[in-house]
Amino acid sequence: MNAFVEAITYYISEGTPVHISNFGTFEVRKRAARVSHDVHSREKIVVGEQNIPVFRAGKALKLATKQELSDEDMVIETLSNMILEVQQHD
């Protein structure tokens, strides 16, 4: 699992989205600069532009989470496909 997380972290930090069939897509998006406030002093502060990691769930994962927990077959298949894709990229 650590190797999986490290691989995703590496690719998205390089700007390459990671798509895992039937599971979802990991990518980095830019969050625009904005004005916020300090919760303690209530002082306005400017928060600069930031890169944030984003995960967008795939169709099969969304369907699996809507079904009863006893229906583990779809979840197992999704995880198996995910592991196979990670192995193919290494």
C-alpha cells in the first residue's frame, strides 16, 4: 500500500493525473488566491495561490458505495483492477 501511495504522490507532484479504471482519478489543481481571516484575531489575511490534491471517484466506486456492504464483489474487483494497473506502471 505504501508503494501505491508513493507512486500516486510522485506522479501527481510531477503534474501527471493518475487514472485508475473503475476507481477514480488523482490530480493536482490550483486554488486561486483569496482573502481569508485569522480565527483568533479576526484580522484579514491574503492566502496565496495553492496546489491542492484532488480525488474524483470513478463510476464503479460510486456504484459500489451506493450498494449494500454485503455486496463486496464489486469492491474487490475494483481494488484488484487498481492493483493490476499500479503493477503495470512500475
